Amino acid sequence: MNADGLPETAAPGDPAPPPGFVVVGRYDRLEGYGVNRPRGADSWLFTWTTGGRGRLRQGTVEARAGAGDLVVLAPGVGHEYAVEPGSHSWQFWWVHCQARPSWAPWLRPYDTGDGLFVVTPTPAALHDRVDAAFRRMLADARWTGSGSPPAAAPDDRVAVAHGTAARELALSSLEEIVLLTAATARTPAPPPGVDGRVRRAEALIAADPGAPHTVHSLAESVSLSPSRFAHLFTRQLGQSPMRALREARLRHAARLLESTDLSVDRVAAASGFASPFHFNRVFRTRYGVPPGAYRRGGSMVET
């Protein structure tokens, strides 16, 4: 399949692109445009609205999208989307692909049911950066792997990433989009009663999970004794600081396995694991497969 073979307007029941591809496009559609897939798609569908209004339905759940809304449809559930009735047009970017497993916790707070994720509202200050990431994805998807990735021509509308390098570059841009929108669209309220010092320690772990954190270093950073810090952290968050650190390191390792060609040993070291043997054991316990098999996989899993 290539971009020339994709329909400009999908008729009811038209199949989505095959799941092995990353397909990205930018549409400006007038009222009356719509897509209906009663059996859904084998791939994930990401849409980012830049103007006008769209209406998306997944299973029994419906969402309306305006400028700055990221709406994501999981595979395997019947869906349809169209220009919202009464709206003159809908301008939007769209991507069909296999989502990286590490995106699951970012999207989970926006799950509205039946695999429909509505990430909104994204601050207006980020809209240009998100749009630039989509444009970069459009260019990178067309890269053959030799020379520099091409610049996207003004009239480009659809690109299909075939090669490994093009797919990974395109997915990296999409990962930036998912992270930016999910992190800023809704500021999660901290659990009631969580001490501000515990939240700061959480933020330090999340910012650099591969750093040589210890209970002592984290406690010192928030001006608590190690025993008091460990007790407070565990009581308020339901897990010890070192357990939280291990989970953050495993998530970081999963992202490196998905998005880089680093060896498993180097992934372990970059994620803060001193022993590759220990890394392999805890990774398999957490994800159900060893790191090498995880890299060869590619389905969205709970993290």
C-alpha cells in the first residue's frame, strides 16, 4: 500500500490501513464527509483537530472534537467519524498505527469507554508545537533511510512509513504529541492528603528514573530523614520509594526498547539497573515476556 492507494473519502465499511504501517495524513473536509467502520480497525487511530468541528463515535461512546483536541480510537471496536452536523468543515491530522505500550498510562485518564480516549483541552500555547510534530511526522514517514528525511511539501496530504527507520521516527513524533497533550490537558489532582514533599519525590523519580536515586538521596532532596520519608511515602502512595522507582525504571526501559536499537544490556544500564540479569528477571515479571521478546512485540499493554 502507498499513499496513492488510500481513498480521499472512505465509504461505509472501508477498511483502515493495515496494522503494520504508520500512515499519517492531514485533511480539510466539508460537511457531509464521514467514515464508517462497523468492525473498527486493526490499528489505533489518532486525530488532532486544528479547525472546524468533528464528531467521533466508538462503540456506544461519542465525542465532539474542536481545535486542540486529541481523540484516540483503540482497535477492534466499531467506529465512525464525520464533520459535525451544522459545522461547515473539519480540519484535522490523523494517524493509523500500532500504539506503543508505554503510552497506555498517559492515555488512561482520558478513557471515556469503549476504547475512546478524549484528551482535552490542550493549552493553546502548545498547539503550534503539536502541529509541528505532525508535520515532522509527515516528512519522516516518507524517508527511505538514505540521506536526510525530506521536507514535507505544502501539498502533501498522506504519507505511509514502510521502512523501520521511517516508522520509528514517525512514532517518536507521535509519542511527543501524546505526551505533550496528555501531560497538559488535565492536571491530575493529587490524592487527598498527599504531602507536598512526597509529590516532589515522585516528580524527581519520573523526571529521571535512570538516575542513582536512593531512599537517602530522595529524602535529602525533600528535607526529610530517610526513615520518615520512607514511612510517609509508603503510607500515602501505597508502595515504597524503591518500588515506585523500580516501576518508573521499567516503564523507561520499555520506551527505550520500543524506540531505540540499544542492546538490552545498554537499555538496562540507561534505565538504572546495575545488573542485566536482574533487569531481565524483573522486566519479565512485570511485562510477562523478556526484554528481547517485548521489543519484537508491539501491542498496547497495561503498564
